[in-house]
Amino acid sequence: MPTTPTVDADPATGVSAREEDAYTLGVQAVLWGYPMACYAQASDARGGAAHVNVFRRIRKLKTAGDRDVVTPDNVTIEACGWIDLREEPMVVHVPALTEPRWYIVQFGDTFDEVATNIGGINGPRAGAYAVCGPRFDAKLPGEITVIHLRTTQCVCTVRVFVDGEADLPDAVAVLDGFRLLPLSAYLREGLAYHPPEGALLPTLADDAPPTLRLFGHIGQAMRWYLPTSADTGDALVMSLHRIGLSVAHGFDYGSLCEDTTRGLARAAVTAERIIDARLADLGEIINGWRYNTASGRAGYDVALRAALAKGALGAQLANEVLCPACDVDADGEPLHGRHDYELHFPPGDLPPVSRFWNMSLFGEDLMFVENDAGRYSIGNTTDGLASNPDGSLTLSIQQDPPMTSLPRRNGCPRPTARLITMGFHGPASSVLDGTYRLPAARSGSSG
């Protein structure tokens, strides 16, 4: 490793200006590049099961025994496509539905910013959508809607509503109607094209020393996700060349002097602390529920964007789907499977949504709470949900009562309960501006 004499050291600390410069740039680089590193790590974690430029179903309706399924609700199923735009644009075909059904198609770049959505609060939008990377500037036929991305790879996620297990086959058929295919194939063959298996996602290398490994991951992500023109046309990327980061070469730590590597090692620790602090402070907590409306659009707040990527990578925009979470009762005590809980909604004060709402219950492992009744969530699409005589609604979290009782019809079993989420699909403006807030989970008798 190259060495340089420390002639510019601070007399009080002995830290050189070169080290401080690397430290300052390093903190900025981590906060800026952290979402890309998260996506690189996520793609690597999928291993040989993840392919490029094909849709794969990754979520199914939760039933007993599905312990490998992590999902914020059991009223949607999902397919995900990792899209590589370096060779050419990719076309997403959104089918015309014969029966009304909620769906949303989310396009997110590898900075964890949502580029656009199709469906959702805007309703069905059947058609062909060409997803184009930063280097594509050709004209396309008028019937194709163009979606521009600033990164060379992105994630497209399709979510489709499921109205219970009986509806699952129809929902899967709708989900399978969404297609992902290369632009050239679409223009040549249309939907008759059948994609090959697709190339596997690349694997992250851990070549850099442990204290600099995060910079190594950011460097690899820059090579995978950014256009090479960024090395000469993006002011921030150009400034990072001083600490060995570039699109062309990734992270060239071997060319750095000792002062620079010391500064970067310090920067990695500081940046992680900043990210964790921002993550802990995300949103506001009212009645034990944490609301975060910033997901998907952090803009120039790189620390916020990094925290969102660490806490909820690929989250939906709040005006489409908002999922506040609660892990304490009305007295601030942690939720516990020994206790019963109730959420009481006064008359006319149900969760205000344009689509549907759904409460889900999770255990310590953040998986659905297993129970004999096979109920894992409850909401306004649940059969048999019953209001009180005064028009109010009480949702219960308790031991399995008889099937015919009102608490059973309005409740979820509580064994090992640790976390409640409420999914607002199409939240009203009163939810987004803080006018409406969910009631606290009030503890009842112990089982």
C-alpha cells in the first residue's frame, strides 16, 4: 500500500488533512451509496434462485406451515423482476382485466427511489411500458409508454389483491398475466415471446479489508448500476475518485495511502451510526403506532434514503400503501402473547382508505403467528366482520374463542404476538397529513 509522509497533521490530534479529507468524502460516499450496496447484498443473498429479466412469484397466500414466507399482509400476492437495462430496454406488459381487482406495479431504481407506479390509487392502466436506462434515447412506437430510469438496473414489483384462499387461483392467473420481455423481442414477436431462464444475478466479492468492505460493496454496486458516463459527467462520482471509488473500477483500495484508508475506516463506522440514528427516528409514534411516510421518495436527503433502504428496502410510496407498525400497548408496555388486546374504532372512524385496510399480527420471528384457526390478518375485506350496536368496531387479539362468538369473527389469535401492522391501501389524505391516527392497542385479561 502506498505511503505518504504526514506533513500536514493537526498538532493537537496528529490526524492529517488527507485523512480528514478521506473521512469527509467517505461519510458522504456511504450515505449516498448505501442503498445501492443494500440492493447488491439483496441480490447476492438470493443466490442461484434469482434470475435477471424474468418475473418470479415471491409471495403466496399465508397458510399454516408457510414459515418461509415473509409478508406484511396476506391479502396480496407478489411477483418481482430484477431488470438489467444495459443491453436494451425491457417491456412490462400490464394486462387488461376482465373483473375489477386491485393491483400495483412499482418501478424502483437501485438508489431505492420509486420511479413510478402503475395501477394502485390511479386504477387499472393496461398497456405496454418500456423501462429505459440512462443511456437509451431512441424513439419508440406511440403505443408504448416510456419509463426512464437513472440506474442501469432496477426492480419491478407487481402486487395483486387476493380475497381469501378461495380467490387465490384467480389472483395467481391475474398475476401471471403481467409479462416482462426485451424490447426487441416485444417488437418482433409481441406476447408470443417466451423468455429463457435468464442469467443469474452476480455475486458480491469481499476483496477489500474488513474495515473497508462497505466501500468495496458500494464500488461493485457502482459498476453494476451506474452508467460509465458518471465518471466524467457526475460531480459527486468524480469527487469520489479521490478515495478510490469509480464506475469503471469499483473500489481500488490498493491505490490508496495509509492516511486515506484510516479516514475511510473511520467514515464507515460514523456513517453506519448516522444511518442507524436516522432509522430509529423515522416517522412519528402516536398511540404506539409508528408512521413513516417518507419511503420511496427521500430525494436529496441521502441519510434518510440510506436509513429507509436499511429498514425497508423497496417500500411502497406512502400515498399508495402505508403500513404503520405497533409493538406496545396503550400503556407503552411491549406486546406479549400472554395478554389479550383490543383496537376500538368509534363510529365513523374506521381506517380511511380508497381501497382496503388490513391488520396483521406477527411473532418474535416477524412471521405470522401460527394458530389453529388459520387466521393471520383481518380487515374490511374479511368475511363476517361485525360492528357493535352503536356502529363502532372492535378488533380483538386474543386466545381462540368459539367460532360463533363476535370476538372470534372480529379477531386474530394472539399466541406469541409481538408486532401489529395496519396496511392502508390507498390511504386518505387524513392519514398522510396526520389528522387520522389509529387507536392504541389496549390490554385485556391474561390467558
